Amino acid sequence: MLTPHTVFRGKNNDFSTPTENWGYGGYIKKQIIPSFGIQADFLAGNVEGLRATTPSTTAGTGTELADSRFKSHVEWAASVSGNFTIANLSMNQKRSVLSPYVTGGIGYMSSNAETTGIVGGGKGYTEDWFVPIGAGLKFGLTKAVNLDLGYTVNFVKDDNFDGYVSGNRNDNFSYAHAGIEIALGKKGTSQLANYSAVAALREASAAESAELRRALSTAEQNAARDREALMQELGDDDNDGVANKFDKCAGTTAGTVVDGSGCPLKGPTTVVRERVIVTEADRKVVNEAIKNLEFELGKATIASKSYSTLDRVAALLVEKNFSLKLAGHTDNTGSMALNLRLSKDRAEAVKAYLVSKGANASRIEATGYGPNQPIASNATAEGRQQNRRVEFSLF
């Protein structure tokens, strides 16, 4: 709707009585960031007014020419403007419902003014620069369609747009518009101008949290199942010092001396204490076993690559009848209770393996200390790796 009346000057123009006329136009916009875009506008139509006012004199105000009128036909008007989105009111949805905005830029137009009742009025077709300043409000109808309501004032650079030079000031005219804005692009993609990053982040965060909760629940169930299976395998129901997994004679009487398979030993019960001498060669066998000992991540399952050196330790225990103390240690990652249990389980796993290879279970002591006896700083990955260990002590 085109009119010479504007919110800045009201009816204080060359013609005191404005009229309204329908016009038409359109624009294409490139959204740079959510709050700013550049748009090219096109406009055409007629601007009309009644009752021209003669220039003011020193004797008083100008005279109103009652039968005068003008009609300026805007053949075309093109402009380039910056479009600033003031805010996005999203109502907690990923796309905004309301988006107020302001625009400003520069344009060029071709127009023809015809006047009636004015001596020397009219100008024919001329071209002028103008400055468009506007504001509006967009309503998000769908993901790709908006209802655009706005108002724009065009400040013309001279006083001849209406065909009448009164000498007051440069002419201007305004228009209010209502239209449909359609976003171009991939189907299903939100508009950059009315995209609510906060709502989208909230939705993505909720989905991620739900997925993490499901993963945590699954991990806890798997850990509980593995822990139960491990305790069943490494448990010692008859308390003979041999884990259930390696006990071939389950249910032996309490106090019975058994071999590495959990079966009662045959022969005299007299225990002959011999002097134990640990040589450097013996210590080398143990040190190689310590160096080569590895477990599966977070478990007490011995890696198969460690079997060969553990076999040599078992042979040493059988051959020289040594006693062995196993001390399990961890880094400080995780809870204290979990680390104490894991260090104990790993020491017991080594004991069970040695017993399965013929070592005397009664001569092997397995203890877990968790993170309480570090040999390096837990502040680095290298230090934590050194702290995760099982120490062997022959005596």
C-alpha cells in the first residue's frame, strides 16, 4: 500500500492530503548469519496526493491549493538493503514463531509525476536515488514459509518526486506490505534466519543424555555379569587355596593339604623346613614375568602373551619349593572400592594360574592394595601405566 504520508513527516509534505494505492513488489534475500542478511527489493505502483501547499514566505505560511493533486507512477524501484533480525521468539521450538526486524539500504528508481491545478508542475520520467528505511515482523508458518508484514519509508534525494518543487525539503513516500516469504534450499533444512540454536541444542543435549544413560546402563549390566562370572571362577568354595576354576577335587575337608589341582596330597604330613636361597637367576625369572604380565582392560583376565614367563615362575616354585607373595596394585582411576577389588582379583588370577601349573597354593599369598602404593605419579599416562602392576616377591 503506497502513500506520500510517512511516520517521520506525517502529512507535512508538498501535498497535505495523502491517498493510498495498491502496489506490487518482491525481494530476494541471502541470509549471512542468523541475525543479518542482504536483500534486493523491487517495487512498482502509483503514489498520489491532494492539495498542494505553496512555499512559506516571510509574511506567513504557504497557501493550500484546494483543487491540486499529483500522481507519481513508479515504473520501477530497485534497492539493496541490510536486513537485521532483532530477536527470534521461538516458544521453545527449533524454529522461531515471531521475528521482528529492521532494514536499511540504498536504491534507484524511475518515476513519472503528473500534476493537476499547479502551474509548471510535472516532470516526465526521471530517475532518482533514494534511501529505504523499514521495519517489520515475520511469522513462521512452516519450516520454509513465513508471513512477512512490514513498513518502509523511501527518502528521495530531491524535491521533484511529486512533480512540484515547494522548496520545503526533499520528498519521501512510504508503503506497508504483507507478503509470503519462501525459503529456498534443501527440504527439511531449517531457515538460518529463524533457527533457534538454543532450542536445537537443548533437543540434541536431551537425545545425547538419553543415549549416554542407555550406554551406561548396558555397561553396568555387563560389568555386573562379568564380575559375577569372575567371582564364581576365582572363588574357593572349599577353602583349600585353589580357585574353583582349577579345583579338580571340589569339597575337600577343611585343613586338608592339597596340590595345585585342589586334590589331597599323599605322603607324610611332616613338614621339613629348608633354608631358602634366592639367586639372581631366580630373581631374573620373576622380573621377566612381572615385565611381561598384562591383563585385559579393566579385567582380571591374564593376556595369553604372559603365559610363557608365568610358566617359568611356576616351574621355579615347584623346583625350589619357594614361597611367593603377589601384591596387586592399580592407578587412581575409578573408585577406591573398584580398584581394591580389581587389584585383589588380578593377584588371585596370577596365583590361580601358577597353581594350575603345579605350584603349591599354600605357598602363594595374593593381596590387593588398590591405588595405595603408587611407584609413579598418577598425573601422567606413563605414571598410571607403571602403577598398574602385580609385584612378585620370592621367599
